Amino acid sequence: MSGIILSVVPLGEQDVARLKAVAGDQQILCFKNGGEVSDELLKQAEVIFGNLPPARLAVCEHLKFVQLESAGYDNYLTPGILGDGTMLANASGAYGIALAEHMIAGLLAVQKNLYRYHAQQETATWKNLGSVTGIYGSNVLIIGAGDIGTETAKRLKAFGAHVTGLKRKVSGPIEGFDQLYEYDAMPWEEVLRQTDIVVISAPLNEGTHHLINRKTIAMLKDGAVIVNGGRGPIVETEALCDALDCGKLAAAVLDVTDPEPLPQDHRLWKTPGAYITPHVAGGDSFHTTVEKLVELGVANLERYLRGEAIRNRVK
């Protein structure tokens, strides 16, 4: 057997039928998770749809194309994982709505004291916790003005925020942003000292690793909130904890951490003002995300089989 197409995305029957219709005579095997796939099958795989642990791909002998179900892809670019001729595409565009809603939900919960009121509910305490903050009239910096950042910007703009975006390359205006900067061209201190909310939706690379660190946190407006839905290592964890402990930051809403998973004895769990979800903002828990993933996977499989350019190609 050769030229097998493997899917390790948990798909419904209709989604599987769509993939098989595109595959035509080429054999396609669908699994609910990567743990069901043997190394023998991986050695014969030509196309993989979904995220297997990167190290497992090193056994592939005929792999030509990998369509990830994640927007992040940095772990798959480690030397020795994919062959020189293997194409890699991420799922940028599938997670924008889900991530934007999750991050804004967490932000509002912090600003309106909802976490604290819930804690009071557990002890049947009826007490006004005082003043709150909000998105309206705030200055927001979004690091990463791709699909996730843009969907977030549009929603924050609708709330009445002034939104600044940071992007690797700026080629024109983007809906939701009042202004855009490239990383090397942004006046960091000028922007950060006016920033109330930092939203992180960028991929992890050499340029973004520890981009939010002691130096940049010190530049931020006192009482700022950091929201990270991108990658944990973009934020220097110890610097974040220290800034929360001393009150420099009002809160940190984190769907990603560094390290991840976060060890049970890590100080971040008990740092005041840190609100953590276990990397669940994306994934396949939101039906809209699954629909977009399937749409992208089907379209790119068809493009691959026709020899056409792949959407979202990152390698």
C-alpha cells in the first residue's frame, strides 16, 4: 500500500464523506485520534490531516503534505521532523471567532469582578466589591494581527476600544484596527505606557519569544491586563508573576502558559490576578471551529491532489 491519506481529526460522518469524495480512488483512513495510528501506517502516509505529535512524523517515508488542525506550527519545523519536500499548512482562519470570544469573555470576567463574585457565591456572601473597569474607552494593543487578532480587534472596537495592532509585515489597513505597526517600527515605550490591555494572538518564533518580559511589562500602564491566547513562551512567566504580585498588572487572562501543561506546584496557579484555562480556547469544542477546519482540510486536500497552491502553507 502507498499514497495513504490519514485523518486524525475527530470528524462526523458527513465530514468523513466529504474528505472521501475529494480523495476519489486514493485510499483515505479516518481515525478519531492519533493514538489509533500505527507507525506502519505512518510509514505509508502521503497526506496527514490533523496534529500528530511531531516526533512521530519522523518515521514517515512517503509524506508529502501535512494539514494541521492548529494555527500554531512551530514544533513541526524542528529539524528532522519533516522531510525537505514535505509541505506543511496550518489552520489559520479556523480559530479566530472561538479565540476572540474566549479572550474577551475572560477579559470581561476580570474587569467586572465576575471571578470574585463567583468566589463569594461559594460562601453565600452578599457583598458589593466596588468599582469595575471595562473595554469602553480603553487602549488595547493586539500582538499578532492575523485572523485571531483581527476577529478580536473587530469585537473590541465594537465595545468602544482604541485598538493598535502589531504585525510582522503591514501592507495596508485591517478592519478593527485604528493603527498598525511592524515589530521593528513600533515606538514601544510610547505605545505601552498608554496601553490598558495587551492581547497576545501571535505565533511563537524567535522574534516573539519572551516579547512580553520585565522590560516591556515595566513600560506598561500601571494596572494593565494581559490576555494571552497565543503561545505561552511569548510571555516571560516569572516576570509576569512578579508583576501580578506587586500590583503592576491588574490581571492576566491566560489560555496558554509556559511551561505547559502547568505543573501543579507552579507559582502561577496561586498568583493573585492570574486566571488560567488549560489551552481550551481553540481545539474542536466549538462547532464553528470544526466547520472551518473541515472546509479548509477538504479544500487543501483537493488543491494538493490537483497540484495547485496550498492555502496557509508555512513550509
